[in-house]
Amino acid sequence: MTAAATTMTAMMTMTDARFRPGFRARVLGSFVALVAGATLLGLFVQRAVLLERLDAEVDASLEQERTELAALAGGRDPETGEPFAGDVRAIFDTFLERNVPVEGEAFLAFVDGAPYKSTPAPLRLDEEPQLASEWGSATAGTRGELSTQAGPVRYIAVPLTFDGRTEGVFVVVNFLRGEREEIEAGIRVAAGVAAVVLVVAGAVAWVVAGRLLRPVRRLTETAEAISDTDLSQRIPVEGRDEIARLAARFNEMLDRLSAAFTLQRAFIDDAGHELRTPITIVRGHLEVMGDDPDDRRETVGLVTDELDRMARIVDDLLLLTKAEQPDFVQPVTLEVADLTADLLTKARALGERDWRLDACATGELRADRQRVTQAVLNLVRNAIEHTSVGSEIGIGSAWGPGEARLWVRDTGPGVDPSEQDRIFERFARGGRGRRRSEGAGLGLAIARSVAEAHGGRVELESRAGAGATFTIVLPGTSSEDPTEDPTDPTPMVDPFDDTEEIDVREETRP
């Protein structure tokens, strides 16, 4: 992509961002659109229901008039007391005198096909000759709706037949324009009121949305103010709603990031310090190395030792990095007794100490043999660094409720209670309670990482001046009863006493 194309893309992105509505506007727009759509749908349904109800009321009114006319035609003339006997004029006169049409309704009477009498109506039959002829000549009852000069009308035509001959036709007409216009006017008023309410609700929703989104704006401002050197910003948490929980989680995330960055900076500082020392030693001896063969041999040996120490530090750092990967451990089934004996054998090769087997459990355990060996031998190195030649160091294993325990016990100066949590951190080494070692301070961190990768933990029991016991606890159960062997406090005779010295670094995976 050319520079011009890149610049154009950036400008288009900035333009889109400038004219893109904000979250608040989108929320309000969605709210207004939803309410407006619901209101329009409600008005449409309301109009349809009202028109349907009007039609039902008109049909009921027409049917009532037809029923009353039929009842009158089958009765007696109130003036003579005799049956009407086909006198349709008398029937029409009596009906029109007794009945008053409701609003929007009219009665039309036809005799011999010609208009006879009618109530006041906006429909003029002389202007609708075809309609008048159709109604006047009806021989069967009809009903329907049609358009006239007076607007839409709904009607029912009732012919009066005597001796097989139609003497007259009575028509009930309902003019729908007025009532329908009233419904339309009501709908228009409701629509106007809904529009005003929608505008007011939109304004209120805009204000309320601003108040509700205030914590989100604070979160955005806080996120923008955060840099890699300043993680002190926090969001005020108010209430217990979702926004408050989001702010609380964001603050917790900042706390974790701050702690992680602090550890990272400390890690970099410590790593730099630990690596700078051997580099300085190597450089200094190389600069003053002379031509004397003995001097050269001594310098090469010292340089090699320092380079080995640097290699161990790098290997340990890589190991701790791999500990965060899911395939760091590859559990297999192993015998705890064999593992314990193997650990004691390898520990004896690391230093001249009074080695003891405190206890030896039997049974099988699912664990990564090399990683567990790595962790325990790091605990052994730690014990050696804080004891002197001939001091007692014990190694043992036992079963607990749902767990296996492997420990290393020393008789050194112990660990001060204030440092018992800190010493498991990277590059941490004992201070007041223990003699400072010459290691990089990664052994205990590696032991803890291995234990946690198995789903376990590392425990420490210590008192200042009374030694320390580091225990790796791994989840697991045994079908065999745990045994503690031996109970004799005298040193155990190692059957592998003549084994050559073992380089424990061969247990470290590449």
C-alpha cells in the first residue's frame, strides 16, 4: 500500500469516526425508534378495532330496526285495533311515529316501488334514482354497504309481502361518514399526543442516559489516562448495579495489572542484577588475564563457572516461563516409594550432609516424575545452601487425605515468619532468618510452579533458629495404607552408596 493510500485510509477512518453517532445517541435513537414504532402500531390497531366495533354496532342497530318492523307488521293497528292485513302505509305510519332513528340513521319507506315517507336524511333519493329504484323494487331482504353522494352508507332493505305480493319496502340506512370521521379525528389527536409524549420522553431519556452512562465515561477517561508508568487511576464505584460491578471489575483489573507490572519491573531489575554480576566478573578477569598458562587456566575455569551459573539462571527463567503453558507437566503413574528412594539418592550427590529418610509412603501417584524430581531437588539445594557440612537433612513422603506429601527437612537457621511468603517469589532470598545463598533465588519459585501445575501447593513449616520443612503437596489417593519407614532416627544406609555423582540438571527438560 502506498503512502497516499495509507493517508487516504486514515482520513476516511477519521471522517467515519467523526460522523458516527456516539453510544448515547445510538441508545436514544433505538429507544425513540422502538417507542415510535410501538406507538404507530398501537394507533393502527386502535383504529382497526374502533372501525370494527362501529361496523358491529351499525349491524346490530339495523337488525334491531328490522326486528321491530317485523313485529309491528304482524300485529294490530293501534287506531282500529284490527290487524294491518297488508296495509303497508298504516304499518309505515305507525312505525315512523313510534320510532326515532339514532344519530346517523334514517328510515325510508317505499310503496308500490315509489318513495312513500322518510325521516330526515342527508341522502336525496331524487339525486340517486338508480338506488331508489333498486330499493323500491326489492322483493327479498338485502343488506350491504355502498357509496353515495352523502358518503358511505350501510343499509338493510326489508320487503313487506302479503299474499305473495310485495306491497312495500322498508329501508334502514346508516350514514358512516360522521362516525368514521370522529374515529379518524380521535386517532389524529392520539397521534399528536403520542408525538408530544415521545419528544418529552426522548428528552428525559437523553438526560437519564447521560447520568447512567457517566460511569462509562469515567471508565473511558480512566483508561485514556492509564500509561505504562501510571496505573494509579481508579473509578469511583457507586451503587450495586451492572455499571457499578463493571467499574469494580475494572478497578480489580487495574490492581492486577499494577501488581503484575510491579513484579515485572522487579523481575527485570533482579534478573539484570543477577546476570550483570557474572558478566562483570567474566569481563574483569578476561581483561587482566596474562600470558601465564596457570593464570590462563585459572581464569578459564572461573569464567566457565560464571557462564555455567548464567546458563542455570537462563534455564530457570525459561522453566518458569514454560510453567504457565498447559503441557508443562505430563503426568504418568509412578510408585511413590521408588520416587522417594530416587530423590534421596540424587540428594546425596549434591552435598556432604547427614541424610535421613524420614518416611516412605507406598502406592501409586499420577504425576510428572521429572518435574517433581526437579522441584524436590531445588528444595534440597535450598536446604544445602542454608546448612553446613555434616548437618542433618531429611527427605520423606506420606499420604494425607486425598493428597501425597513430599518434603525436605533441614536443621538450618529457619525462615523468619515475615519472609515465609516472600521467599517463594522469583529472585527472593532469605534475609534475617537465613543465610543469604549464592544462588539466583529461583529454586523455590520453580518448586511452587511445579506443584501448582499439578494442582497442588508448597507448604513451609519453620521457626527462626529451628530449621525449616518444605513440603510439596500433590493431589492423589492411594489404595494402600501409608507407612513410615524407618522410625529409627539413625542415618539410613543407602544401597546406592557407590553410585557416581549425578548431575541433577539432566532432569531439566529443554
